[in-house]
Amino acid sequence: MDNIGIVTEETVDLSQDVIKKHQISIVPVILNWPELEELPGNNTFQKMRELEKRGIRSFGKTAQPTPKDFQIKYKDALKCFEKVLCITLTSKLSGSYNSATLAVKLLDPEDQEKVHIVDSLNASCGQALVVLDAVDLIKEGKQVAEIVKELESFIPQVRFFVMFEDPKWLEASGRISHIIANLMRGMIRIGVRPVLTFRNGLLTPAGLKTRSQDLPNALFKQLQNDINRSRKGINRIRVAITHGDDLKGANRLKDMIEKGIENAEVASLHIINNVVGAPTGPNTLAGAWSRVRSKADV
């Protein structure tokens, strides 16, 4: 049995308890937003609200981790583990996967073959589900090469959905066009909540739109419909939730899922990280679900 450690980036949204319990190494990602530094607030979303309140037009910029950042975490992990499994943010929106790959070449030759890299094709709570599945596979005693193969099969099955209070932050970051942003705003005005999802690592319209001004209720309907449509042969469901400083709304969504979806448990509920949060904005709500392996503990 391989002794395997996990490396991933700050773009994964997992609690510190989970990170510490499984000794997961986190690669830092930089958010460059000088205008926020002097503003009051306990997190980036609160500072973004203050920015709007003061009428300051400013948007943050993110910088992917460098190969050196990954190399440092690989070396640290290899002090405790025989092998390293690195799970990155989707390569379709970031150069993290490329940095993680280049970092392997910076290691000593005898260590290079000990590092294995997987592209999650996801972010935030979707990336969290990939990491949690990797934890399950490690617990089962799988060899690292087998884990990589199983994760590559598992990743397309992760279902991620996100709704926004206002698409202006996405538009400013260049993730969506001005035309798409205006279409989304028009839909929101008439009580229709547009939904985005990851397809092959890219953030795209989900194709389904939920009628509700209330984000938790709208996202619950989206998740419930998708699970009911897709869960044939799947008994246990694992859900991860992330939010843009709306803990009350996220907890409401959690309660609805656990009461309204059979054999579903919310394994992770977390505020969205700064890097994903900067282009999504305050009050964003996201949920992802996947099957739970038969031998795994939710």
C-alpha cells in the first residue's frame, strides 16, 4: 500500500478540520486587490460590499501559483509520505495545472516519479469533492496509479452548479461577456435564476433555469432535479456547498438537501475562497454533488 499525501490549491473549499485530519497540503494563490486592504470587513466579500457602498469601481486580479510554490509543497509532503497526489483547479480557467506539472521537473530526479497530478476540471466545492474522493481511495489502500485512473473516471461525474446575486463581478473578470451578463441580469429581474455549471472544465450555462428570487431555494431545486434525474444506481450522495459570505443561506440549503434528498449528506459547507470569490461576488451560492464509494464513510 502506497503512503500517499494530497496537495491542492486554495481554490479548494474544505474546512481546516478536514485539511488537518488528512494532512492535505495547500498551495497559496494570490489575490491582488490593493483597494480592499484598508477597507473594513472580516473577509473579502464584506470588503467587496463596502467597496460598492463607497462607490469605488475596482476589481481584483488573481495570480496562479508558480512552479516554485508547488515544488515547496511537494518537498514538504514527501517528508511525510512516499507518494504525492496533486489535484489542481481546472486547467481550462487557470495555469495551475501547468505550474504543478513544471514543478515536478524542479524536484530531485529520484522524487519526480513520486508525484502524480490530476486536473479536477472543477473549482471550489466541486474540487473539494474530488479531493474527498481521493481521500476515500487512499483509505481503501489503493495504489497511487490506480487512484489517478479512478479519479479521472470519477471527475466527469461531479455535478457543480452556481448562482450569482449579480453577474457584474464575473463580467469584470472576463469570465463572461457583457452580452451574457446583461441576459443574466434580465432573467434575474423577472424572477428567473440563471445557473452555471462546469462542462469539461469550462464554466458554461447549465441549460436549466429556476424560477425563484431566493438563491437557496433556487439552488436546492436545481440540485434536487439533477440528482433525481441522474442518480440511477447511486445510493449515497455526497454534497459540498460554498457561499459568498451568506452562511445563513448556505445553512438553509444544507437543511433542504438533508431533509429533501434521500441518502444525501452535506460533507462540506464553506465560504468561497478569495480566488474564486473575487470574480463571483458576495452572496454567490454554489453546490456540487457526487456519489459516495460503497466502502467510504461520508
